Amino acid sequence: MGPQKVPTQVADFTVLPIALPALPSFPKPTTHYLYIRPQDPNIPHPDSPRSLFVANVPFDATSLHFRQLWADQLGGLRVEKVEFEEESRLRIAEAAANADEQNGDTKGKKNRKRKRGQVDPDEQIENEETRLPISWDRELRKGGSSAVIVFVDKTSASAAMKAVKFAVKAKQSITWAKGLDGRLPSLGSDRYRAHHQLTTPSAKDIQLKVDLYMTRFAAAETARAKRLARLRQVPDEDGFITVARGGRVGPARIEEAQRKAEEQKEKSKGKEDFYRFQVREKKKQQAGHLLKAFEEDKRKVQEMRKRRGGLQPMS
């Protein structure tokens, strides 16, 4: 039985075979297959027109691998950035969280300017400055994961896709990690020796990050407490007081609450006829006032005729 023929096209993916070099742990070269197509996400993104989607990336893939792949072997094109599957999920989650905040409690917050030295209680405390040191010198990918390759412009992305199709058609030999010897942290036993060293950072570095984290945490807690205290003292636009957690700091001023209530009454003027039953009730009241005025005028006319001795109508 001869070797199985590998298709060059699967659905809308172009299959690009690449040669993985031999390693000390596996001293035989092997072939890996990348599945590449233009990026077409369900949720549009500004970078999508100048991006390619790559599936089944190798486990040791880095952004440097893909930059070298297109710069040296696939058309000499420039890659702006590489976003791996884990990074894409994190970006989408952060975008969804930001959208919820803008549509929720923080609506209108972006229009407020922050004074110098002022701390935002909702700001994320943990970032690159406060995060503990990493314990691995290089990330590895899950089997079958994907990546998005973003080029400098739409023309470059189109040329990159054409270069991939041409390489597949011409059966061009593409070598993975070509020319990257010594430019990336080593794998194998060297990786675990480096990991062992990174798991024991200096106490000085740890203390600096802990102090910075606790300083930001304390400042955020103070700012949050002040905001809650302000909410307990200032009525909202309807004249109600926000019930917030925390100690008692005294009730809001009665004058302020009354003023808010009067403003709400002014806003509600002109809305008496909003519902149909309100229109009916208003018409009934108007008819009642007209009937009452008619009976009052009729009584006055009868009294005037009595005083003048005129004829009185028979009841």
C-alpha cells in the first residue's frame, strides 16, 4: 500500500506541509500540516481584512516562528503581530466585560476626567507591574490550537495567502524554525532547569511586587469606601437615597431630598394623559365641572328673577 495522498485543500483551508527538524528526543524529521485561510470571524474586527487564520499550529509555535516563516520562505512579507488562541479568548472576554460595564453601572463614567493622583476603585489592580514573576521562560501551545496572523495591511495579507497557495502548488519545501537556532529558549531538559530557577525568584523582587499590590489595593479600597459614603448622602435624580453597604454616616439632607422630589414632579408634568384611562378620567372630571357650573348658573338666574318679580318657570 503506497503512501496516503494529502489533500491540498480542506473546505476553505489551504493545507501547507512544513518540515519539522529532528530533535535530540526524536532524531527523525517529520512533516506537520498547517491549515490556512483568510480571517473571517463571526464578530467583525478591524484587523480581520489584513489577517490570516492558521489552524493546527505546532506545540512550540511563537510569534517569531511565523514572522520568520513569511519573511524568509513565503514571499518576504512582514507580520505585524500574532495572536494565539488563548490570547484571542482573553481579548474577547475582556471586550465583553468592558461592554457590560459601559452599559451598566459605569455608563457615562468615561466622560469623567480623573484628577492627578486619584484612584479608580474599579481599575484592575493586578497587571504586569504587580503580577508575580513567571515560572516558565516560554509558552507551549495545545495540540490542534490556532492563531491569527496580522499583517501590516490588507495587500500584504492577500499576498501572503497567494504565497501559501503557490508554495503548495509548487511543492516548495518549507522548514519550521529555519534560522532560529539560539534565538529562542531551549526545550527539553534545559527548559525544566530554567523553570526550576524561575520558581525561586529573589525575595527583594517578590517584596517589591507585594508592596506595590497592597498599596494599590488599599488605595482602591479607600476610594471605594468614599464613593459608597457619597452615594449614601446624595439622592439620585428621583429623590431616592442609594442603599449601600458600610457604616452609618448620617442621613442625607432633607432639603436636598425635597428639592429632588420637586424636580421629579416638574419632569412628570405633561404626562397626565399618557394612558387611556387617564384620558377618560380627565374627560369625566371636565364634564362634571361643566355640569356643576351649569347648575350654579341656573340657580343664579332663578334668584335674579325672584328679586325682579318676574315669572318663575314651573318645575
